[in-house]
Amino acid sequence: MAVHPSDEPTPDSGDALEDLLKQLSPTSRRTFLRRLASAGVTAALPATVLAETSPEPPKPAPSSSATPASVVPATLEVNGKSYPIEVEARTTLLDFLRESLGLTGSKKGCDHGQCGACTVLVNGRRINSCLTLAVMHEGDKITTVEGLAQDGQLSLLQDAFIRHDAFQCGFCTAGQLCSAAACLNEGHANSEGEIREWMSGNLCRCGAYPNIVAAIQEFHQQTPVAGQS
Amino acid sequence: MNNFAYVRANDVDSALALIRSRPKARFLAGGTNLLDLWKMGVEQPQTVIDISRLGLTDIAARPDGTGLRIGALARNSDVAGHPLVVNQYPVLSRALLSGASPQLRNAATVGGNLMQRTRCPYFYDPAFPSCNKRNPGSGCGALNGYNRNHAILGHSDQCIATNPSDMNVAMAALEAQIRVIGPDGERVIPMGEFHRLPEDHPELDTTLQPNELITAVDLPPMADTKHAVYLKVRDRSLYAFALVSVAACLAIENGVIGSARIALGGVAHKPWRVPEAEALMQGVSPDHSIFERVADRFLHGAYAYRYNRFKLTLARRSIVRALTVAAAAS
């Protein structure tokens, strides 16, 4: 499969694939691939869903520091909802959000903490969700881009991004938004230079930086932010 | 990426007991380096011991003006923004803020930063067959490879990697003391002895012993906080590792330098200090010619490779520049 950042179905020249897509329609590329996987057409399932689909029940997991285990129970709070889950210990927070919870807003760009597309807020602080394990965040409050909107209403920051056309392909946008929300909260949005410095962990290969900075600046100027001096 | 067993340690004693009892076990704190290396296949832990909930996050003045103690699990962003660090150890705050990204600094810890491994691509990517650090005895891919960001000081024919940390450079200039605990109890390692030169054992980055855990970093009081500079030169203005960096802490009274502590980053397997060069500045008035003499003495014995010759000039100019800025600060 060609690497394409969009979540939406993409045109493909293969006729057989087209036919399959039509049969499965209406569907997204993701659900299409899932169905292929469950039908055994694709060999590998994402490692992170193994906890759900493993034929053997997971071993009793350590409640405290007693016994190390490779499948671990944890309760994670994501966007205000509590999820008691069992995951493979090696599951990153990013994979957990995307594969186990289906919260695919957070993107896997580099998977090495370099691009910022996976940025989420943990207890209000931005981190790269690709470089942390899901099980490490028991009891933490996690906010993803899906949690920025309230009751189907986009946040003012998201609104500013749209008005300023602060993206092209959109692949980095979820990370940019979470990072921008934190940047504003930290009080690091007082000038263009400051925004550029404190948003430097979020790369945009389309080069929408001037518009991203403009959106953050406008939001900052219009909205007094708590915690800012 | 291999699977591993996970366990959360609830206190220092259980963390130490766990690491002793499990083969190929690793402490996991912020995860920004260990998990990255695990994904690359460089690290293949069998057990990961999560130490992120041990506490050890306090940043507090020590009694009787004896300095500052920073918990090993304090986040880089918390250290950089702490008023005691900003006001009393500004060089540390600036070094931290010049490193990585806000997201990484929110996760990375002080102890983890001390343990951060080299970014030498021959080490970081197992697709390269030769790396004495990753696979002792396999050779050094960088020696005759693309060695643009490699060492010019203290290297051996076994390894020419550099320590990538900005924090470590500031810690070296501040003469930090690393507090560790292990099977034989607690001990303190001076920052200058914490990181090793590669010599014949480049696989050993530090003098930390197996099954030891870093608990805190102590900073002695700084006599003069005004004349302290962290200068970082890199390929782009933000979010890049240093080509060369300089932490310079001068104590200047009545126009005369009382003491100078300078550490160089990006040039060696550890933050590079030269006490003889620093001594040249003692008791003299700061001026350009003394800065140049210091820089020359600092780089005595420097040796560059095919792609990093520019570092010889860059390091010299960076030292002079950092000292000029530090001395002129008011």
C-alpha cells in the first residue's frame, strides 16, 4: 500500500481493488483494511490489538510492583472517558489510542518523537504519544484532538486553524492543534518568534507554518489564557 | 520490536530488587530515548521497570546555601522553568531549553538525560554492521564513514561518537554531583567522572555500575550567575542537536576574572573540560586575546576526520564567542 497520510479512501488503479471497495462501500479505507485483516487476507494484525483478539486469556497482571508481565491491565482516562483495558506492555500510547480506542486523530508520522504528529496532552502537558507506553498512564488524564471539540462544536483554536488555512494535507494538524493548545496554556505565544520556537516540535511538510503561526497568534490575541502572565 | 515484561516499581528499594532479579532489565523513566532505541532494535529489554512513579521529582535548595538538589525524575521542562534554576543556574535552564522540543522536554527526565546515548547513526541504526558501542568488536562505522557530527577530542580508534546532551554540558560546567544508589548503598559521582571516554570500551557510556539507579543531581552554589552563557551552534536555529556547544560560567569581580568553568559539547564522548585552559583566565581582565589563548589551549590535541574538520574552527570560534558574551553580560 502506498503511504498516504489521508484517512479517506484514495483512488487506486487496481480494478480488483476498486471492485472490492465498491462491494464494501460505504466504507473508509481503514474499515476496509480491517475487514481484510479479519478475513485473513492480510497476515499481520497490529500488535496492539492482540490483547483483545488473543485466543488465550491474558495472564493475571501485576496489580502493583509484584510480577512483571507482558500483558497488563490499566485504566486510562481519555477525553473524559474511562477505559479499563488490558494491553501488551509494549503498546505505545499512540498505538493504544489509534488501534484499541479507534481515536485515529493522533497520527503516526515518524514514530520516533521527531515530527510531533502524535502529540497529545497528558494532564494538560503535551508529549509525544509514540515515545511512551500506554500502561505508564494509569490515572492520567489524556486529551487527544478528538477531545478539543466539545459537543460537536469545534474549539476556538480549531476554528482559527480553519480560518487561517493552517494546513494543506492535514496529517500534522492533530499534533499541531494539541501542541498549540499547550503552547498557549504555557504562555509561550506572545510573539511570532516565540510561537515558532515553542512549536518547533511539530513539523509540517506542506510548509503551512506561516498560517499555523497566524492562527495561534490570532487566538492568543483574542482569548486571554489562564496561567499566562 | 521485541515484547517485554513490564512492572511498575513503587519505591526505590523495589526498583533495585527488580533490576537485580531480572536479566536484561531496563529502568524506564521518560522513555524518550529507551523506547526510541527499542524501536530501532538497539535496545532489546526483556523486562522494563517503570520508575516514573518513584517520586524523586523535587527541585529544592539544600540547607545552609549549599546549592540545589534536583530529583532524578524531574522533567527537563520542570527543571528549565523552576525559579531556583532560572535565577541561580541560568546556564542550566538555557541549555535545557535549547535541547529537543517542548513535548520531549515534558517527558524526558534529568536522570534519563544523563543516560542519553549517542546519536551516531552507525550506533542508532542496526542496519550498519559496524559499531563497537552497539556490538563490541564489530568496528567503528563512523571512522571512515560519514563522520560530520563526530568527535574531535578524546576519541579512540574504537569510537568517535559524541554525547548528544545539552544538559550534560551545563552540568559539567556547574560541576554537578550525581547521586546514585545501588546494591552497595549510596554514592556520589562527580559530573566530570560520570561519563567516560570511549578508549577500548565504547560500549560503556558512563561509570554507573550495573543495577545502580540515579536518584538526584546536586548543584553547588554559583558565585556569579550573571556571567554565564550557553551557546549552541547547530544546522538550523531550533530542534537540532549541537554541532558545537559551549557552557561558560565566569566569576568576575571588579573587572577581574576570579574563576572560569567552561564545558564543550558536541566534540567528544563526554562534555569536554580543560582545567589548564580555565586556569589561564584566573586573575586576568577579560579580553579577546586571552579568550583566544583559552580556546587554543582548550582544543590542544584536537583531531578531526574527513567530514568534521569544520569543527576545529567552529569550536575555537564558539569558545571565544561564548566567553566574549559571558564577560560582557551585565
